Amino acid sequence: MSGKAETKSVGIDRDVLARGDVMSLARERDGNSSAVLSDEALLASRRAMVPDDYADDLWVFGYGSLIWNPVVSFNHQIMATIYGYHRRFCMWTTIGRGSPDCPGLVLGLDKGGSTKGMVFRIDKKIAVRELDILWRREMMADSYKPVWVTAQTDEGPLRALTFAMRRDRPIFAPPMPLDKTARIIHDAVGFVGPCKEYLLNTQEALASVGIYDKQMAQLSKLVGQLSETR
């Protein structure tokens, strides 16, 4: 499998998400077969989890790119552990970090085990507005299942929102050998950029906050070795 870069590439920030740039590129490329949700469907999905009249501070648990690019405005962050899910490259992507010709893999929370990450507190005055921004990023293709989890922190247990993998979706990627995962990540490129950039940025972010993930470290090493041989 060899990568083929998209003709257009955009980064992910608040303005890009608010404008729907990545969504527009995917719809333009895929036409009627696009998996991207409409604005109305995204809003309905968010409201099903967090209503418009939500009036409390909101915690979001990040385990991947949210750690190094949270996008939302928050006023506090702290390391946390959740149970019942583990971090894994379990989602095929043909939009952000891959293409139909060369799908990439991104992180999701798969069932079982535990995960260390970060929780971000969003002030209640802006919680709904910020969540709509986050929804455009995480729920663009209706791939994740938003779930409430209990995040264990040094400040006590916190109820937090996070995004788990839906195993009933065709983009669910079952476990595979690390060398195969590494090659897929090395080769894939999407509208947001190279898949290997996503891996390396996440690994660096985890290390910067003192989180060691053996599989992430191994994948980063394998992808680095592939780059050296090209």
C-alpha cells in the first residue's frame, strides 16, 4: 500500500471547524457517497448527549489529538485515568488522515482495560458553544460514540464526556500486528495531513505530560524506521 496525498490539505483549528472546511472537502470528493453528517444531524447528535440548556461546567476526556490540539476553550486541565476502555488505532479514516486509495488509522477508545489521558474543564457559560465546535471534529462522520465516563484524578472522580469507538461501524479496525499498523500509519495522507504526523504528535504530547503508552512508543519507533528506509 503506497500513499497518495490529497490535492488539498487543511489544518485543524477553530476557524476551520466552524467553516466546515474538512467536511466540505470530503463532500466535494465523495459526492452522494460521503459519510459526513449534515449540520442538522451534528446538532441533533450533540443535543442527544448535551442539551442546549446544559448549565454546568463540562469536563472532556482527551486521549489522542485532543491532548495536543484541544481546539475548545478550557480553564483547567488535569491528568486522568478512565476504566473500561483502552487507547488503540482502531478506526480507519479516509478523510482526515487517509484517503479512499490509502486509508489511514486514528485512535479510538476500544472496549476493555484503562486509559490515561487529560481532562479539560469547559466553563458552563460556553460549554454548549464549545461542544458544538468539538462535535464538528469528533463526530463529523458519525464514527465515534459519545459516552460519559468517570475520570479518576488527583482532584477526585470527575464525570467527563469522551468519544469511544463504535464496533458496529465498517470503519472499525480490529487488532492487527504492530508492523502492519505502522506501515498503514506511515503511508496514509488525508485532508488534515499525514497519518504519521498524527501518531508522532500524540506520542510527543503523551510524553510531555508524563504518560507512557508502550504501544504508542513502539509504533512511533517502527514508523520512524520506515521513514529512514525510504
